[in-house]
Amino acid sequence: MAAPNPDTWWRSAAIYQVYVRSFADGDGNGTGDLAGVRARLPYLAELGVDALWFNPWYVSPMADGGYDVADYRAIDPAFGTLAEAEKLISEARELGIRTIVDIVPNHVSDQHAWFRAALAAGPGSPERELFHFRPGRGENGELPPNNWPSQFAGDTWTRVPDGEWYLHLFTPQQPDLNWAHPAVRQEHEDLLRFWFERGAAGVRIDSAALVAKDPGLPDADENDTTPYVDRDELHDVYRAWRAVADEYDGILIGELWVPDPDRFARYLRPDELHTAFNFDFLARCWDAAELRASIDTTLAYHAPVGAPATWVLCNHDVTRTVTRYGRAEDTGFDFAKKRFGTPTDLDLGTRRARAAALLSLGLPGAVYVYQGEELGLPEAEIPLDRIEDPMHFRSGGVDPGRDGCRVPLPWAADAPYAGFGAQTEPWLPQPPGWAAYAADRQAADPDSMLSLYRAALAIRRTEPGFGDGPLTWLPAEPGVLAFTRTDGLICVVNFADAPAGLPGHTSVLLTSGPLDEEGRLPRDTAAWLRA
């Protein structure tokens, strides 16, 4: 097996996203935990991934699924202990799997020691300087200090009993930090060292473009986000982080929603972040022209700074691929369009998701696989009385929220709760029929989604031509995408209504579905070939 260059492994890595709460329940209390992850490390090694990215596993009141962090140096007791995390990192590394941890620099929990001290200290105190406390507007300070919109629905300012207001771009339980304060910067550099010294290979930076704010906190026009998004001073922050990461040969991965290609590329200069998430590809419809445009745009964004692209179909915030691609009309993704009861054809969505897997795994750069995508899980509709996501409540009940892609995984078809845990019902309910997607059942089926992912990841790892490197488009019939990689590797995806002929080749390495009787590629099917 050809191992990736250890110094540049991240340029071609297949990275598996672990949402611990829903991955596997080791102690049987209905909540996923580190013991559950450790027990499933052989599964992840057999799947063939190079690294695990963990959503926040720190102490948290869970007001926003763990993204409201109360203590970065401790594991939430629901998940385990710091010692267990260290053991997990070590055991995974012995299997050739690196670990990436999540850091949320924009905000902390309202239960964080800093914020509790700020509330107790009162207006004008040094403790409040670590956050954005301001007097209100209006005759009696009864109006918020500015008009900034929330990343969720609802307000961005909350008033405390002494009359001041504090800023939170997300929920009131997530007060924003003041990144103009040196103590905030120093604390986060210390946190990077803390996790790198415990064996983490990288850090994923949540909401990376939101961290710095205009110190005057001015009102913003409807289409002007410059007071709180993509501020120039962010680059000094990430240069300092890069210096820390370089001490440990660690990597930095940014969650960056920055539409301007030139400004996006600035974050990926050699002295800043190593890579950034590619949300454009994830949001596109299942359409040849749209996806080709996204691929071309993504590669063009990264080329000037020599950074590798990244590809992902779904994550813990996004409607699962099978459900999204099975819709008759809009198969793209947009937070503003999420609604209850949107019809979908799961057979169609599954066929397209299989093809999309080969497309994304065949592109240059790194690829992310959200847990359960390799099982072909659909989005679940959560009963109203079981929804936990604040996006649902802050939308007035219009948005179904993100819980539907966070339902606990099915491991064993004949076990209680599909093998997620023991006898305790999981924290989110699994829908009827969930056991049909169980990993043990799929492992025994050569035509399953799991078998497809295992085969594709094995080929991707053993073929140097996949991963980072050039891509060249081939002439193709309308509605067909075809491109070559190095070493004679070809990827073809048919989006058209009719079967498509394959480019000249000597062998078929893998297909997402069977070819027709004449050796043509059916609709919504992909193939990997060798020229």
C-alpha cells in the first residue's frame, strides 16, 4: 500500500468527520462517547481513512451541539475523560489514522469561567474587555447596540441585569470573544499547544472568518458584512497560529464562507492556513454544468497560493446527500430553504450519492466524509418534541434544524437501537427502518454503499494519481463529466438521461453502479477507469 508523504499527508487525505454524540455509545447511556469511537477504530481503519476530525468534545452545556465550549482543556463527562481522548489519539495513530480537533475561536459558552467572571465584575471591568459588552441605544439603553444579523435566526445582542448588552453572532449562550484583546489571542495559542502536545495532528477552525470585529461595532447595511466577516486583522491571528502549528508539524483547516476568490486565497498563503473547507461544491445541485463550474472555480481559487482543494458532500450542519440529491427540483443546499416535509426519492438519491462519492473522491486534493455517508444514510425527520437544535427554535419552528443529519449511527441490524448502544434509547430517535442501513449488514453486501466507499478509498490510497495533483477535462457528451488524473486514471460521471459511452480505457477500476449490456454508463452513475 502506497502511504502518503508524511510531511504533506493533508494535501491528499481522506478525512472522516466524527460527531461523537451520534457515532457509537460505549457505555450504553444513549449518548455517543470516546469509548464508542475507540471500539470502532478497526472499522475506520478498514474503511481506509487517513484522519479523523472530531466535532467539539469539550465540556459544554450543549446549547449548540458542543459549539458552546465551557472548558477546552477537559472532555465533556458525557463523552469521557481527557485521558481517554489521549488514548484514542494514540490508538488511532497506531492504526495510521491522525486526529484533528475542533477549535471555536469566535465564542465560548456562557458557562465559561471568563464569561461568568465578566458578568460578576460589572461594567467597565477588565473581565468584560474579553467580550463585546456595550451600553444599549435608545433613551434608556433599551435598544441593542447595533443591527448585526445572527448566523441563526433571532437577535445578536442580549441585555444583562446591569443594563449592558453583550454580542453573540450565534445563540445567547455563545458570547463572542474580543479578538482585539491580547489575552484572547494568547489563550488560543496556548490551546493549540495543549492539543498538539497530546498528539493532535491538526486543528479545524470553526467560523474562521467571523472572529475579528470592527472595534466601533457600527451598523451594517443589509449586504455589507465587513464589520464582522473577513476582517484584514484576521490574517495576523492565523499567522500566529501557523507559527504554533509549525512547531508541531500540525495543520490548520479553516471553515471559511468567503465568496470573493482573492480574499479567500489570502487565508491559504504559505504562512497562514493549510486548507479550507469548500462549501461551494457542497451547496451545488446535482447537475453537470453546475458541478463542473464549482470544480473549476475551486481549483482556480487555490492555484495562486498552491494550496490543495478540499471536497465534501455533507457535514453535521447540512442535509444528507441521499435526501438532497433525491429531490425533484432543488438538489442544492441552502440553510434558508430548509423546510419540513420536502419530498424526496431515496432510490434516486442513493444512486446519485454513489456517483457523487466517486466524483468527490476522484478530484484533486483532500476529501471529507461525514459519518454515515459511507452507509448511505438519509436525512431523518425528528419528531417535534425531540428536536434539540437551536436553529429550529430560533426560526420560530419553520426550520427543521440540523438534528436530522445527526441521528445516531446504525451498527448492527439485529441489535437494540441498531447497535448504537445497549438498552437505552439514543439521545435522538432513530427512524423506522434504520437497521436496514447497519454497518454489519452492509459489510456483507458487495453492492452496498459501505462496500463502494471501502473500495474507492482503497484505490485512492494505492493509486498515486488520485489525491493532490492536476486534473484535465476530457471531451464528453452533453450532461457527462469526464476528466483525467495522472498515471492514466479517468473519472466519468453521467448526469444525462441516456446512457453514455466510456472514453478509451484498458480497464474499469470501479463503478458506482453496473454498466448496461453494451458497456455504457447509465444515468446518475460514475466510473473510474485506467487509460
